[in-house]
Amino acid sequence: MLTSLQKFNVEAPGAEFPGPVSNFGFDLGSADIEAAADRIRPYVRRTPMVRDAALSERFNSNIYLKLELLQHTGAFKVRGAFNKLLTLGHGQLGLGVVAVSAGNHAQAVAFASRALRIKALILMPRDTPKNYLVETKRYGADVRLYPTMADAFEAAKGYETRGWAYVHPFDDPLVIAGQGTIGLEILEEVPEVTDVIVSIGGGGLSAGVAAAIKAEKPDTKIWGVETRGAHSMAAAFEAGKVVELARPASIARTLCAPAAGKLTFAMAQRHLESVTVVDDSEAVAALFFLLERSKVLTEPASSCTLAAADRLKAHFDPQSNVVLILCGGNVGLTDLFELRPV
């Protein structure tokens, strides 16, 4: 592992780290994630797991694809959104829920809020891709635009002060537990799993999946992956603490968290084997390979797991059972045509 933490503390919740934490101690347990699975089951899809013949031949290993891009809203984020919203009492909801996102978290909170009849306000930067903006509004959320993501996060503090319940995109134990339900499904669908490759934005998905799988199969290796320019977790490991990227920029827009979370960084230190940083060009090449050979259309934040597998292939052998989590498929057609190699 990268490093081993004997203990880490979760500070009292505030604007950048909201949500109750007292029941989670210093790490998520399997009971927390199983409770999340029971809670969200009526609202989310159990997504398919397929063994990919072309990739298995390419890597001389057993390669499985967890098709989370077939989840409601086209990404994994609804799992964490539902788990968070379903645990908020009426007294905590106040005026409704507020979230900051330029991508999948926006759609997830909007979708979950509509299903639960909760008012949702989503704060987005003005350069949000059109497909995310349109879909978030279609799910019924009130959308307000700000010059930058930093401005949107700053505005969220004001809404929280005025009585809105803030739903953090990743650094919240309830959100992490919801994302961890993917790990439970992996264990059920590929009980012999040896390796899991998972994308990192702010780290909520990798933290939840790792906690779920390590609780049951501690020898399973969890490999994190980021794209260059959206490498906030790799930067945190290099610095030994959470650091903010000056200007996050990657073709994998949904990975562009300016910084890893305090909780997700600590869990990554505890559970991840490594964080592999791949170039945008590698993620794009993997995207078109998956589209042509596996017949699935991913976003670069998903296809980067295949790019990382190429870099990690020396760790796999014919007995390896490797799961790539394809966490989202929300790429607009215009963006897809622009990405297409000449």
C-alpha cells in the first residue's frame, strides 16, 4: 500500500465537509455500506458486470467491466446522493438541498431530489458542458451559474448558512457509503476478484469501493487512477497532505476536483495500492477502444481505467480477475466528435 494510517480524525462538519459523521468512527465499515445498500435499493439500478473477451485476450487475464454507466443519470453518483438524502430528517432539510457540480453529481442530486420530492438547488460554473446543464434542469433542479467553480463553492456556504442542506460531492461518509455499494456488487458478481481499477475525482468512489471490498477480501488490490491535470489525489500523496491544484484541467472534466477530500485522502492512504496518472490522450484512446471493441460509450473519466490497466499490466497474470469500474458515460455527441482521433 501507499501508506498505512493507524488513525485519522474527522473534524466537525462545516461548509467544506458537511454531514453527520459520529456513527462512522475513523473508517467506514461493511455494516455502514450494507445499510446504505438496503436504504438505496428501491431507487438505484444494480448495474451489469460483464467479462470482456477482447480485453481478457489483450491482457492475458480475466478482465471484467462493471457497467455503472448504465446507472440512472448515466453515472454512479446517484448511489451516494440517495444515501445522503434518505438520511436527512425533515429538520435537516430546511429550504431544500444545495450542491455544487459541473457534472455527474449535479444530475445525481437533481434526480434523487425529484424522486424524494425535495427542492434542489445546483450551483454550476458557466463553462459547464451543455449536456450536464440541460439534464440537471430536466430533472427539476433550480440551476444557478457562477463565473468559476470556486465562486460556486463560495456561494454554497451562503446558502448553507441560510438553511439549505449541503450535499458534498465526495467528502461525506454517507455519500462515500452509497458509492461503496458498487463494491458489494463486485464481491457478489466476481467473488474471486483480485484487482479493481477505479477512477478518482475527489475520491468518494474509490474510498467507498475500497472500504467495501477490503472488509471482505483484504488481499484484493485497489488501484486508483487519475488523468494529468486532474491529479489532486496523486498531488496529495506527493505532498503528504491535501493540496489544491492551482488550475485543474483535463479532458476528463468530471475528475477535475480542485482537491481531494480530507476523509477520502485518508481512506486512500489506508486502502489504495497506488494512484496511476494517465495522459488525456491515453484516456481518449481507451474510450474509442471500448466503443469499438466492447460496444460501450464511456466518458474519459471512465475510460482512463483501461489506460491505467495498460500501465499496470505487469501486475496481472492469467489467474488475475481484474474489474474495471466504468463509472460514467455522460459524454455529449459534440464532445465525442471533437475527441475523435484524426
